[in-house]
Amino acid sequence: MVGSVWSLLPFVLVLPFALWTRQVLPGLVAGLLAGAYLVHPAWVAGLDAALGYLLKELAVPDNLRLMVFLYGFGALVGLVRVTGGVAGFAQWMGQRVQSWRQAMAVTWLSALVTCMAPDFRIITTGPVARTLFQRLHAPLAPAALAIDITATPLCAVIPVGTAFVGYMISLLSASARHHGSAGTPFAVLLLSIPLNFFAWGMLAYGLWDSFLRSPRATPVNDSWSTHPLAEAGALQRPPVLSADARLRLSAPLARAEWAAEWAGPVPTASRSAGPVATAAEPDPPDPLEAVAERVPPRLANLALPLVSLLGLTLLLTWLDGRAHGASGWDVWAQANAAKAMLDALVVTLLLSLVWYACQRVPAQRLVFGVVAGGNEMMSVIVLLALVWAVSAVSSDLGFAQFVGRVVSRWVPPALLVPALFVFGCAISYVIGSSFGTWGLLLPLGASLAEPAHIPLALIAGAVFASGTFGGFASPLSDNTVAMATVMKLPLLAYAQYKLRPALWVAAGSTLLYALAGWWLMRG
């Protein structure tokens, strides 16, 4: 059974279960259990194997570091919110931003200081953008799309100071030994960046969608009718309310309509209570928002932690690279960026707590902000743990060996790169993990490309592009989940909304990789 078509079963089960249940967790659990029972076909042994895969992945130092980072990042954001930092920034920007394009410009420019990791960008920028676009009575989905495009696709093409760099370098280093490529892994990474056609295509689409697409302006009292998710038929229009009722209930009402879509039919007794009562009941209040609304806005409570985090991240990344004996640009390539970011986050959390305590912020509120903010990231952490476990069980089932045999037998050398990209897009969409896709396919691509004399940089560009597709577009991606959570959008509807442009860009990228393969074979 190892190395056979059965090795595809865990991945094949994930997406149908997620679409059937409209939840991502059941699909991942089904894939993990199916793979574990294929490895150990016995009732108790299979269940123990599934738990063993999960616990093993949770104990991996890099995975544990990422989970701690995500929880700590949520805690920092929670602190900023309950001390008025996010509200202060939104108020400061709201006084200066008066139009859709100005708001989009601020959203894009904020990427200059938040592009170190996709989760960092989403968690930091999302709450501010949501408040800003709600004040403009503008739909939130295009703003979420702009942040998403400047998260994973942008981080994938930045060669220094991001959480992706260290992982990419380690994969390229291992693959280069088998591929016989000349140059350092960092040099191969630099060459692969222009060849990540999907990332560059999404950035170009995002600029067009944010600033050149028209019409965007809509009457402020009818913004729901132009909401992209409503246009796609994913949502039903809420009842028309008075201006005062809209002011009090617009955000909860929208969330309640989305929640009602997943909750199923509303009982008859509830309908009789009227549209406002019915809509408000399914949506519990956000505890952090409830506290944040009662705190005076204070811009410094966002600015100081953000400056501290950015400065410490760059400093500790540089120091870590220097500790490895590197110099020049190699300092950034050799540094453990993930470790530096976690260290910077912990120091920033401690400094922020001292800063807020000096302002006489009650300790009870600070503890609440840390715990509530961190808990908001638990859904992302659970999804990541299951994705890692599913990838591990598929590896034990011989997934890479089976795919290698099939591809080498049926794919012509000229079509190897586009086929690898398309296959990687399918895998990354199903598992929702850029890192998982890169770890699975880069060694496989290097070994398949060696007989065809295809440069490792082109293979790396295609593999990194395919993982970027899933990290951006998949409903299982932690970035998609975080973005939908922060912006209060329904997960699957938002994933469907951004899948269409992603598929068009992926199709264009496939054509470019096919032309690159044809050119290489022609030469």
C-alpha cells in the first residue's frame, strides 16, 4: 500500500468533507484518520497512530515555535485593542482618509512595515482596515483581498527579513545536494524570485483591483448591495433599517446574516420576533470589541509596540545571521528569521505590558487582552496542527514516491515545470499550507528535473508559486482563516470570493511556465 494510489486518500478526503460540512476541521480529521488507518489497519492501532502523528507534529520545535508565535501575536493584538491602540490608529486615519482610493492606498502602504510574515500583516492591519472601511460604509471583502494579496504573495518574493526565507533556504540547500546546482542556496533563491509568476501576477491584479477597477463609489446608505459576497449570491440582503438602527446594528446584523447561512433555517418562533431581533440573536458579541469600545483611543499604544516589534525583529535577525559567521547580504539568508521574530515578539510583549502599566491600565484588563487575543488564534493553531499531521501521514504512505513514478512516466520533459506547478496548486489548495507544499514538492521537483537539465531556480520558482497559491486561496489556509476572522467574513464565502482571481492568475502562470519549459527544451 505504501507508494500506491492509496497515498492520495488523505488529501482527497479533505476538501469534499470541508465542502460538505462547510467546516474545515472535519475534512482534516477525516484525512488524518483515513491515513492513520491505512498505515495501521486496526481499530485501536489506527486511532493511536492518528493521535501519535498529531502529537509528534506538535512536538517539532519549529512547529511549536510557530504556534507560540501565533498565540503571542494574538495576545499582542489583544493588548493593543483593549488599550485603545487600534481605535486610536483608526481614528487618526479616519480623520485623513475620505475616499475609497485613499483607504486602499493606506492599506497597501502599510505592507511596507508589516510584510515580515503573512499572519503578522493580517493580524496587525486587518482590525484597522475593518474599522476604516466600515466608517466609509464600504464593503470589507475587497479590503480583505488587498491585505491578503500583500501577505503571502508579497512575503514569498521578499528575500530578507521574512519568516519564509529561512524555510526556503533550508529546502533549497537539501535539494541542491541532489540536483548538483551551482551557487549557494541564497543565490538560487534570488534567481527563483522573478520566476514566482503567481505571486507577481497576484500583486499586479491587486493593484488593478484596488485602484483602477471601476466603478467603486456607491451611496453610503446602500453599501450592502455592492458587497462582493452579496453580488456572488453568497449572502442575502438584510432588511432595510433606519439610519439610527443601521448605526447601532450594521456590523452585528451583517455577521448575523452570515451566521444564519451556516446555522440553517430559523425556527418559526424566532421569526415572529421581527427582523432585527432574529438577526441579532445568532451572533454573540465580541468580548474584545466590547472592551475596546469603552476605552479612549490612544495611537501611541499601537505605534510603540509596532515600532518595537519591527525594530527588534530586524536587529535580532541580523544578530542571528552574524552569529552564524555570515556577512553582507548572507546575514539575512543564514539567520533563523522565525526564531528572531519569536524572540522579538516576547520582548515586545514584556515592554508593552510595562508601558501599559505605567499608564495605570488595570491589570485585569491587561490579562484579559492577552488571554482573549491569544484565544482568537486557537482556530488557526488547531488547523495548522491537523495540516501538519495529514502531511506527515501522507509522507509515510509514500506520497512522494507514487507521484514521482506517475509524473516521470506520463509527463514530457517540456511540460514538467507547468505540470509541477499545477499539481502543487492542487495539493496546496487541499492542504492549505505553503510550507507543507514546498516541503513535499521541492525535493521531488529537483529529482525529477535532474535528467531534463532544468535549472533548480525555475523548479523552485514553480514550487514556491504553487505553495503561494494554496496559502493565498485555500479555505484551509491559516491566512484565509485569520483574514476571515479578523474582518468578520464567512470563511468559505470569502475563500470562494478570492478563488476566482487566483485561478485566472494561476492559469496565466501555467502558460508562462509552459513557455519557459518549451524555451529550455528548444535551447
